[in-house]
Amino acid sequence: MNGIEGYAAANGGPSRTRMAPVKVLCLGPPRAGANSIQAALGMLGYHDTYYFTSSVNDRTRDTQTWLEAFDAVFEGKGTFKKGDFDRLFEGCQAVVGRPCCAFAPHLIKAYPEAKVILNTRDVDEWYMSWAKLIKARMAQAQEQSKENPDIEDPQTVAAKMLRDKILYAFFRGDFLNTAKAAFKAHFNEICELVPKDQLLIYDIKEGWNPLCEFLGKPVPSEPFPGHDSLEVFGEKAPCQARGVAGELKPLHHAVVAVPKGAGVEAWN
């Protein structure tokens, strides 16, 4: 048993209770408002949503399972079937964002009765959000490597491996040249696979009304949860696309590293 598996075996996360099948699939690309949608679904009564932070924090055993899923689906190593997804999502009424969105066609097939939210945003805005994030995380990783170059716990290693596979599934190791095309391809694929009456194309800037109407829920009196922005990472100055893209050119084939302790929530 390796370090990751040993950690997972000792940290299985909370027990789960069998509930109704997954009712909602939120499958938009990473950094398209998943944080807000997860919070909104909770306010609408979907109290257990499956999300990236679940698989690396609350349900650490799942991290290894997701790594196996990526190996099976994207590299042809082994198999990963509906029963495997059922075990991952046991007790969950909705799945949101990463890593689930990387398996959109498979989840749509596995849960044909589920309503699908395709969360989206302006593609240029989305691109710059990623570019700023990558630049910030690369800088933090370099600083972290100077402070603790050889010390990483198994959970951090597993989280990095999973994150890297998610990024590769979308960008194929070449962010600058593939990101916008990947965004559009992901959008088009979901639109083709999901019946129109089961699909909501949704920008979180639209707030409660379209989401509640789609899910058949009353509109809450509380404001819609605050959405992701470029300011989340402490970089509040206006972002110039040309400058950031230029600084990223040497890095577009690099694997983006998250420093230990930085928190996986930053990648949402």
C-alpha cells in the first residue's frame, strides 16, 4: 500500500446514507461559478452536493478512486462504470464542478433522468480568470518550494495528482493554445447530449430566477451567493490580457503546482 492509499484507508471521510439517485448534474467547465452554484443548491435543499473539495477533504478515500477513473477513461487503464459513480456519489443529490465536469458525457449517460446545469460565462473573462490563477499559483509554488522543498503529506500529493489530471483533461497540457477551444467544445458537447427540457444554460450573474424555475424551487429571500471573481486571489488590480498572456508563454506546457497549505478551494 503506497502513501496515498494508506492515507485514504485511514481517512475515509464521513459515512454515507443511500438516498435517491443523483438529481442534478452541474457540468460547466472549471472556474465558471461552481462555488456559487454549490452554495445556491444547498440553499434550495440539495444539502449534500459532490464537489472537488469533498474528494480531497471530506472524502479523502475518493481521491484515489477519481485517479482510477481518469486512468480508465482518458488512458484506457482498467474500467470505470456506472456502479463506480454510484459509489462515489452515494448520499448525494447533486454533483457540481470538478472533477465531475471532466466526465460530463459519462455522467449524462449514467444519470439520464438528472437535470443538467451547464454553468458558463464569457469565454474571454473565463480565460483571463484562469490565466491570473495560473500566474499566481506558479509564483506561490516557487516560494513554497524554497521553504519546504521535500515535505508533502499524502493528501497534498493525491490532491495535486487529481488536479493535474483534471487540468490535462481540459487543456491537454497546453493552456494558451487550447483553453478557449476546450471551453467551446465542452459547451457544445453537453448541448448535443442533453435534451433541451433537461438542460439549463446558466450564468450565475442571472441570479435565482432561472435556476429556481428550472429546478422547480421557490426563490429564496436571501441574495444569491457571491460569485467567483479575479479578486478571490488577492489580485485586485485590473487585469490586462496581453500582459498576463505574455508572462504565461514560457509556462503553457508546465504542470501548475499548488503549494502545500494553499488549499484546493482556490482552484474552483
